[in-house]
Amino acid sequence: MPRQRGFSLIELLIVVAIILIIAAIAIPNLLRSRIAANEASAVGSLRTINTAEITYSTTYPATGFAGSLTALGPGPTAGATSTSTYAQLLDNVLGCTSPPCNKSGYSFLLVANGVPFSFYDSTANPITVDQTGKRHFYSDASAVIRYNVTVTASSTDSALQ
């Protein structure tokens, strides 16, 4: 009787076990990398918001800073001219028409104070803490980005280095 060639059940189980061990090591690293990428995107988006606010306040000095992310965005009509209502300084993701605006696992909100708006606060909070991001970010008219690990960041938290 000729001998059959192939893998035994034990050999296949060993290969599957090795693949599972490699996956158990790689998946947490992948999740940490994704969180780091989302946090870097949130910081970059806050920098973009700060730049847009400075441009807005220079373009519309009677209004001061923009009162919301919607005012910095493109608005609902494509191809319209920029106005103080829709300045077209942010894309439709970050300058959405119904804030808070979600981007890369973070939720962004901008609030302005004063008449005209002489001060603003912008925050970026993870949509799901420990899954889409760990840190909460904050920025204001000083353009300094601050962070907090446990709660929504504010002007008293540590500045990003």
C-alpha cells in the first residue's frame, strides 16, 4: 500500500498556533499605531482651525473670530463665494454644517465669545476613548495646543511639546 503524502493534524495545529501567536503580538501594536495616527491628525486639525481663525479675523475684522466651525467651512452650496457666514477656509469634514464635526476618530467643536468674537475655544475629543484616541486636545486664540488624558482639555492643561 503506497504511503500518502501531506501534513498531519498535529503539524497543521502547530502552524495555526504560530499564526495566532503572531497575530496576538501584532494586533495591539496596530491599534496603538492607529490611536497615535488619530491623535496626530487631531493636533494637525486644531492647527488648521487656528490658521483658519486667524485668516477669518483678518478677512472679516468687524466680526472678529468665527463663531463656529460651520462659519469656517464651505457651507451647503458648492461653488458659492466666501462670506463671513461660510468663509470656505476648512473642508466640509472639519467645517461641517452641524457641529460637532467628526474626523479621524475625534469630535471637534469651536465656540467663540465676545462681541465681536474676540476669543474662541476649540476642542478635539476622542469619539471612543482608548479606541480612537487617548488624549483630549484644546486650543484657543493663543494658538497653543493643550492636552488632557482624562477629561476634556482646557486652557489650564499642559501644552503640547
